[in-house]
Amino acid sequence: MVRRSMMGLPTCDSCGHQWSWKNAFKMNFRFGGGTRCNNCGEKQYMTTKSFWKTWMILLPIFLIVPTFIAIEIAAFVVILLAIGILCATPYFLELSSEEKPMW
Ligand SMILES: [Zn+2]
């Protein structure tokens, strides 16, 4: 069952319930461990595709931020930007009922 908009919060693969930002955000730190759906209780996993999409976005931040902090000038702006992007990661998340290897 695939029911999702182009840019929006992920929906449960099992019941189609749209996840809250908070629940989707938690998934970032599960590393494939899975999170239960608030609606149906079915365990949902991050799809491999969305896992890599998220990390492709986050990785440059982790590389860039220390550089900018070293320069000091733009540190505040860059940290705000990093937090902003981190907050947007739930919108890249796709859910699957099946656990698939990440690599
Ligand atoms: Zn569900």
C-alpha cells in the first residue's frame, strides 16, 4: 500500500495512518530498528531508499558544520541551518512493514 504525497509526513505502510512529525523524527535514530505505528501498532521500518536519501542530506552538514565553527563567523547561521535540515528529515522518510537490510 503506497499512499503518500510528494512532500509530506510518511504514512504507515500497514494502515495508511499519517505519522506525526515526532514519531517520524525518532526514526532517524533507530538505524533500521523500527518504530511502532501509533494507530495500528504494526512495526514500521525506514525503507533503504529513504535511509540513504536522509543520510545523503545529513552527511554534508556533519562535514561542513565543524569547518564553519572553526571559522567562527558563520557558525550560528550554519548551526541554525543544520537544525532546520534535521527538522525536515521526517518529510523524506518512507515507511515499510518489512525490515530490509540497509546495505
Ligand atoms: Zn499503522
